Amino acid sequence: MADDAPLLGPDDPPTFRVLDYDTSSPFVLTCDHAGRRLPQVLGSLGVPESELARHIAWDIGAAGVTEQLAKRLSAFAILQTYSRLVIDCNRPLDSATLIVSRSELTEIPGNYELSSVARTARIREVFRPYHERIEQELSARGARGQSTVFVAVHSFTPSYLGISRPWHCGVLFNRDRRLADALLELLRADTKLCVGENEPYSVSDISDYGVVVYGERRNNLHVELEIRQDLIESEAGQIEWAERLAELLPRALQRFAG
């Protein structure tokens, strides 16, 4: 790819998909790692297809859960199309992991020594349109005086670098744990579930974007959800988790308000 060439061509899909069931719903759902598409001009980034099907490229099952959950909550949802190997839309722009040259044990040759122009193209054509659409939605809701509950949906691998992860799901937060605490209590009432509190990941200003920018900075109630991908690889699993969350998120909101 020449430094001055557009990143996305006429045959590449849009940067994101929007589901908008009912503007009166308080819930706004995001799925930052919904897709694994690569812009045609980038080829395979030098990565075998078997690796591009793995978690390093996308959050397996997260898109299906987001779609099913949005339907049940009558919520606005936005799902990002391109692989996190192109650019990670849940990272601050100054993050060292915004565009990785190695993920877990896999090298990403197409990301080696990117020029500033090539890096800027990925920000301009993938990162910014996605986040501008989220900002547009939140600003419109604010102008209407409508409250927002921000929910970021992700998935995680059953093991990482050989270390098993026992959690079925994780509830993540940074400084503001209001909604997270209510949801944690409800999820943990099911004794069959192993629920992580800021596990297997935690949120911080330097590692995350959505919760910090759309939750904390806008003073919206918020939570980030991580679901173990083997539980949501199938449509049945996605529906099961969407139904569980569609019941518990409104209850958590009501419990917090109460």
C-alpha cells in the first residue's frame, strides 16, 4: 500500500453497522471488535487465515450477543466492521497497542514500521468514523435530555498463553463502579456462574477508550462486559447470554436508581 493511497476502496464495506430499535431506550451498546474484515489494500497483513479467525483479530461471538441484546432491550447498537489488527477502536490514539505488530505469539508483518501517513489513514478511515457516529448518537440523546446507559460488549479467550481462565464473564469498570456493582450482584446470584470483577481484564485511561470517553467523561452510567468466547461461539449461546443480560441490565439499573 502506497502511503498516499486511500485505505478503504469502493468494494470495502462501511466502517460500522448501526441497529436502532427505539430511541427511548436508555441503553447504548457498542461492539468495538465485532468484525474481522481487512481493507482489500492491506491484503492479509501477512497473517495466515487460521490466525485471522482467532481472537487476535476479533471478539468471537460478541457481535451476535450485541445484536440479540439490542433487539431485546430495544436499544441503539453500533458494531465495528474491521479487525482490531487494522486498528483497535477501544484504545486511545496514543496507546502502544493501537496498531500492533505482534498479538499474543503471532507476528503481524503488515503492521511493521508503519509510516505516519499509513497510520493516519487507519485513524481517519476506520477509527474516527466509528467514534464520530457514537459521539453523534450521544450528543443527540443529550440534546433531547435523554439519559444514557453505556454498555460495551466484548469477549475473551478460555485460555491465554497457556493459562486457563475460569470466568464465564467479567464485569469491568474504571473509577465509576455504580452500575457494575449492581450487575455483579445480580450475576453472582446465579451460583453456576463464575463472574470476574475487572477480570480477565481491567479498564484504565491508558488501555481503554469507550468506558473512559463515553461513560466517565460524559457522566453516563456504564459497564463493560467480557464474555468467554466458547460460551457464545454459537447462535444458541449468543441468545442465552443476550436473554440473561436483557433481564439483568434493566434490573441493575433499577437497583442502582433505587
